[in-house]
Amino acid sequence: MAFIAFIFGTVVGSFVNVLIYRLPKGISVVAPPSHCPACGHRLEPMDLVPLLSYLWLGHKCRYCCAPVSWRYFGVEALTGAVFALVYYRFGATVDAGLLCVLFACLIAAFFTDVDQYIIPDSLNAAGLIIGFARAVAGPDAFSTRWLSEPGVQPVTVLGALAGAAVLPGLLYLMILLGNVMFRRQIAEQESQWANEGILEEGERLDAMGMGDVKLAAVMGANLGIAGGLVALLTGVFIGAVFGLALKAMKRLEGHAIPFGPALIIGFSVSVFVGGDVIRWYLNLLAGG
């Protein structure tokens, strides 16, 4: 069954590639049909077989021989692997299916943020809907085993509402603090992007974007406050380590770092091992 989940995930991953390419450009994800970005030729079914078409065609377009980015193969493989992992961790449940859809949205958000510093509102909206759908159906209907141990409450409707309110509030406070701490770097980035035409006149940058705040609401709706805090703190830690590493390699100057990917990694950590982290912390507080 895990293999079937992987295969299905690669098919979904093919559509995730469409989302990554089209959503930031404001293009419909339904029409026009899939085509080569270089020559515009409509792709045939044999060109769209997940993973295999990329390998068979030697990562080139069949019609114009333009190179095809490794990203297409990587996203399909990653989505398949995540679907298989969700099945392995949570089984064949409704919750597992919803989590797979959520992770597909998050993978798309990961790469749109890396490419364009954008997390489309449609992806965040889908994540919120999924979170509340899971909560409304009730803990007994879903595999909330990662939070089902004594002392840790499963995510309920109230928990989802609280998480969706508290997590973005905490992240927004971090943004305000970051605006003070990094005001010089932000001003330099504003100047550079204004000269390059990326920022419109009068537009201002923050330490993080509002798309990240909305993503925090998605995390809170799906994880509640406790699991959401694990995701948020993990994401902040990953973002800080990555930023320090780039600074040490002198590759940070003049470049903004998208924070969405770090939050998404933190969310993934919390989904799969967040309960273990929470129980370890509670035992630590209890002196055990």
C-alpha cells in the first residue's frame, strides 16, 4: 500500500508542478493544457508520465529539446515520498488523505516562496479549510495518534481556532521585532529591489512577509497551539541556522531569505514527531 501511495503521490506531484509554475503568474491551473514553456507545444500523455517521462526523454522537451529543470522530477518524487510516509505513519484513514492534500499544497508553497518570495493566498486558504475540516470531523474520526497520549489533547474545533489565532499573532510579533533588529538590512534590500523595479514606489518590506503569517494560521489550524508551537520554533531554528550559514559563506548580502520553507519543514517535523517532542518537554518539566 505504501508503494501505491507513492505512485499516487507522484501523479499529484505532477499537478503540484503546475501550481508552482502558474499560481505566482496568475495563470489558470486548468487551462491552457500542459505545454512546454520554451516552445509552447502541447504535451502529450506520454510526456506526462510522472518520473518516467523525465528520465526517458533525458530531461529534455521531446519537441524542441529545451532542457527541463530537475525540479519537475524532484517535486514528483518528493510528493510521492511524502504520501508514502503519511500512509506509513497514519494508515489508510480520512485524515491521512487530508494530510496528503495539505502536504501537496505546502510543497507548492515551499517552491513558490523559494522562486518568487510568494505564498499564494489560495494555498493558504486551502490549508485552513483542511485544518478546520479535520477538526470538525472530530478526533475519533482521524488518526491524531501523535497527540493522543495522556496529557496531550487532540486538535478539536476549539483547538484549531485557537491555533489559527495564536500562531500568526506570535509570528507577527516576531516580524515587528525583526523590523527593529534588522532595519538596516531591510532598508538596503528595499533600495536594491526599488532600483531593480521589484518594489513599487512607496512599498515597504518587513522582516517576513504576510504570506508567512497566513501560513502560521494554517499550521495552527492543523496542529493546535501545542503542535503549532513545535512547528513554529522548529521553523525559526531552521531559518536562523540557514541564515547564519549563508552569512558565514558571505552569500547573504543583497539577498532576502524566504521564511516559508523553514516553517513548512517545521510543520512537517511537528506532524510526524511533534507528539514525541511535546511529551519529552512535559516529562522534562515534571522532572521525569
